[in-house]
Amino acid sequence: MVLATMVSPSVPAEVTMEFERPDGTQLVLEGRANSQGIFKQPESVQILDEPGVYTLRAHARYGKATGAF
């Protein structure tokens, strides 16, 4: 299973996805969304590999320090 997120408005934002697995280990994926605002995990990375509750924190950044596009 490949996980993805969508940034709205659709911009090529810098995306960070922080996962905490049921066993407490953490995984961080970073990259850039495409021009439609879609960010997908690399297919080589397995995230949902054990049963249980996962925690996800997602952050997206785009624009100038002032917040303007």
C-alpha cells in the first residue's frame, strides 16, 4: 500500500510526514509535492507493516517567510 497526501491549494510544497508505528519506532519521509499538490511515499518504503495504531503528523511548507505565495 502506498500512502499519499494532497496539499491544498495545489502547490509544490515541501512535505514532511512523521509516522509512529505501533511498536514505537518512528519513520520520517520528506520531499516535495508535485504541481498538483500530491505527495506520495517512495514505493520502496514500507510503512504499514504491522497491525495496530499508527500516528501520523504531516507538515507542508510553501511560499515566502511571510506566508505569501
